[in-house]
Amino acid sequence: CHKKEKETRYEGFIRQHVDASMTVEKCDEEIKKKWIYNVDNSCKTTNTFILSNDKPVKAICNGHGSPHKNTCLTESKAKFSIVKCELKNNGGRKPNCQYKGKLLTNRIVVVQCGGLPVHFEKDIVTFESNNATIGKIPMDSTSVPTNMHV
């Protein structure tokens, strides 16, 4: 039996972040099965699965993405549903990581591309709306910051 070749960063990305059949109930078992841990074997605090096959995800780095702000990251033009698994038992070690899963829809995903997606950075909430001004609301200098509690 031979040792598994070291996977490429793209293969690692697909293993950790792309699974069309993922559900919120399967966080614990999939993270264990797919061997998703920090380098020191502690539990990852969050792991996000994109509910898709690899083609649309690969496409983000191949014409179906746009630059994310002023970074070297790329955001998807397409919107995805994702399952976000969040650690319940902080400080846990493999294989005893317990997660709570959340299903989130209409997310833009932000990835790092090295020809192919190699790193999942985050997801961005999109507001589905027919109102074209969303996201472009002008702030005038006299408006009161919304974080002030009076």
C-alpha cells in the first residue's frame, strides 16, 4: 500500500470546502472523514462547505470571478449556498470536534486563486432585491453614525 501523495493546494481546497451533498447535520462526521483540522491537530473554529461541485467553484478563478476590493483575492460572480460549521467545544482536539451547522444561501464566496482556487477566505452576504440602489446608499457628512446608542 503506498502513502497518499501530498495533495495539491487545490485538492486540499476541494476536500475542505466543496461538497454538493453537505448538510448542516453532517458537520461532525464530514470534518472527521475529510480530515479537516488545524496543523497542530486542534479543531478548526469554523469550516465552510460550498454546496456545489468543483466546476462552478473552479470557474471563479477562470473568468467567473472579480477582484475582491484591493486584495489579491477573487470573489465569485455566482452566488452559492454554503454550510458553515462552527465549533461548539472550543479547545477541542481531533477527533473530538463538535460543530453546529448553519445553512446560508445567496452567498458570494471569496477565494484565493493560484490558477485554481487554493484558499477559502470568507463568504459575503448578498441582499437579493430588485432595488438597484442597495449597496450604493450615499452617506452624507451630516448623517449620524449608526453605531451611536443614545
